[in-house]
Amino acid sequence: MFVLHEITRLDLIALAICAALVCYALYTKVKHIQRTSEHGLLPPGPPGHWLYGNTTPRPYAHRQFHEWTKEYGPVFTLRQGRKILIIVGRYQAAVDILEKEGANTADRPRSIAAGETLSGGMRILLTGVGERLKKLRRALHSQLQLKVVDTYEPIQMANAKNMLLDILQDPSHHQAHAKRYAASVIMSMAYGKTTPTSYSDPEVRSINKFTMRVGATIQPGKWMVDVFPLLRYVPGYFRTLKEWHKEELALYTSQVETVRKQLVSESGQARPSFAKYLLERQAEYDLRDNELAYLAGSMFGAGSDTSASAISVAIMAAATHSDAQKKVQEELDSVVGRDRLPNFGDMDVLPYTMAFVLETFRWRPITPGGFMHKATQDIFWKEYCIPEGAAIIGNHWAIARDPAVYPDPESFKPQRWIREDGKVKEDMKNYHAFGFGRRVCPGQHVAVRSVFINTALILWAFGLSGDPSNPIDTLAFTDTANAHPLPYHVKFSPRVDRLRDLIEEDIE
């Protein structure tokens, strides 16, 4: 037994918060039942706790979602507090709900932790529909649309050749080389900077650190404040996220200020870059300074992180699937030969190489769990209702394993992307690789080119194989929004005479 004077102020606060959460959960459950009866049946799903609903499985939630897709069907429901979470795990359902209903699923659910606190409401990935999203996307698309990305090919080609030299010099750190490649390309695009000599460059390390933080923070269920918003009033709850935001914004601002100083210097010269483009048109796009800094910084963080992982996945796939690797090399030998390096001009005549790239996107999706969308009106799919306000996740991992579209889905088969006439299938759009509808990744064209040119050059230059004494675990990835392969060993055997000379001559 205790007496009243022994209860501290913090005890009272904790008791009040707990009581409020219980009442809130009970209220939510009633409203959930009412909504279901008024608008139609929710898709089925795993049973949850009567009070707080379903917890997010850990680790690798996307893999458990795949198992639940097999059990409950292409679309299933989770309940977390007041939130209704709809998981889409099959290709046609994703087309029906996230593509055909794209106008009604373009919004994002409120993200208190990652969106509002860590990102200050300015990260385009997490921005909800409205005027801010329109102006951010308009500015970003202006420099990432298909007719513009061709201008980035010289930057990508130069850095891909440097990656070959990096592998020749130090093959054991091939994943770090992929990160250096991606960081260098996007740093040049975003800020007009010269090539970093190493992935360990402080600026590159900082931005990639921020990206990893976002990837961890955005995971469903990671921060309970997104399920129970009242937690935001707990003293000190957001201390770490607020510190991370200040650190991130300071770096993004400093990068843009460097470009701004170049523009106002006596020479007025600044290398072409996204930041330069935005600064010259800041009034046109109605961008505040912090919005501009975050837009350029987000371009770097997202583009660098995903491209580096995708290149590492391609290397992993080649090292673990010798038959597919051999077919790519036969095509390269036939079309390119061994007296010159492959280049972007070869893209249209290397269909199997492109098919290999597309299969890596399917086999090990870089964003396996996908990002949340939000229904802005009731959506009816078959006999079910996805209610207005529900969060919707297109689970890339499960969609990529839809046996109706990708037979024998666990096998790595580039030929599934090839038509009978030997060309890449154009009618089999890869919806799951870069997102859905109006929230599809705007940098997809740059990303595909980066993975293609690195895959072509690496498999032209080297034969790849695993280490029998230390086999590659192709399921060993980080448990983050953008997943990276954990360290693995690959043997690179040069297959071209005078390889270093050919690379260096081509660079000159």
C-alpha cells in the first residue's frame, strides 16, 4: 500500500498518459467497428490484441507480411491503435489500388517521428499532398525527367570506370566502392562537386549517416508516437530526433550556401547542379531556404543510398548465379567485344543485360517493405472497403513474389523479362521497384542507368564467384527502409587482357 505524498509528478503524468491511451484505444475500437459496418468489410487479417491491435513483426516485417499475404490474401488488414493499415501483397491488387486509384492514394499518412520531427516537414518522401508537395515535385522532376537524365551519363560513366579501377585495386571493399560511386554521382548532380576520392569523405559519410537514420526511423512501428500521438507530449521523447534534425539541416544548408557563394562571387561561376538550378529559380518555385536545402539534400541522400545498394545486389546476384552471369557476358562479348568498354550507347542492344538488372530489382527489392500511402476517400476493391484515412503499404517483397506474374519467384531468372523476339518486355511494367502511382520515385531513370552501366562494366571486366569457405547469404540485409546487403565476399577474376590499360585509355 502507498500514500498519496509518495506519488511523484512524473508518476502522475505517466498514469494520466496511460489512462488517456486506454480511453483512446477503446474509442478507436468502437469507431473502427462502426466504420466497417457503415462502409463495407475491411480485408481480413491476422487477429490482434483487443486493446492495441496488431504489433509490427520484427525483424524484417516485409517477410512476415509476405507470409500473411499467402494466408489472408492479396490485401489484408492490420489495426494499430486508431490506425487501419492495409497491406497490398500481389501485383494486380497493387495495380488496382495504388495505380488505378493513384489520385486517391497519393497522400502520405501523418508521420510525427520521421516526417514532422526528424525532417521538419520538408522531406519530399514523407510530404503529404498539398501545395508544398506540388512545388517540391515540380522542382525535382524538372531535373530528373527522362529528357534531362541523358545529360548525367558522362558523370555516371566516368565514375563507373573509376569503380572498375577501385575493384582492381581493392576487390575486398567492393561494397564501399559502390557507395563511393553512388555518392560521387549524386554529389556532382546535387551540388556540382568534384568526385570524392573515398567513401570515407566526411560529407559523404555524414549524408549517408542521415539516410540510415531516416531508414530506421520510418519503419512501421518503430516510433509508437505514430500510433499513439499523445506520446509527443511526453517530456524528452523527441530529444534524439530533434538533435538529428538540427544536424541534418545544418549540413544541407552548408552545402547549398557553398553553391550560393559561388554564384555571388566575382566570377559568378558555379558548376551545373541541382542546387544551382534551384537557387537561380528559388522565387519561381516559391521555395524557402530550408525547403531548398532539404530538397537538394534529399536528392543526394535517397539517390546515393538506393543506387549503392542496387549495385551491390547486382554483384551479389552475379556471384551466386553463374549461369545468368555467363549469359550476360556472352551478350557483352558478342555486342561489345573485349577491345572496348561497354557504354550507354549499348543499352538498346544489350537486352539480356538490362533483363539481368530488372531481375535484381525484383529478386531483392531495395525498398522491400515499401512506403505508406494514405487513402483520401473510400476505395472499394472486390468485396472489401479500404476506408478513407487508412494507411496503405504496397509490400514490394511480396508483390515481387507473386507467382501469378513471376512464376518460380524465388529463382533468379532474367529471361522472364525477355520477349520471344529477344527484346525486353515493355508491357510488363515493374511497378513494385520504384513505388506506385503519383508517388513513384522521381529518380528512377537515373537509378536504372547507374545500375545498368555498372553491371555491364563489371561483368564485362570480371568473372564473379563466391568464396566456398564463406558462402554468400543472399537474405542477409539491413532491416531498414532502404535495405543494404550485409558484408559478403566475392572473387573478381579479370576476363579482359590489358584491363587496366583499356580502362585508363578510355578515361583519357
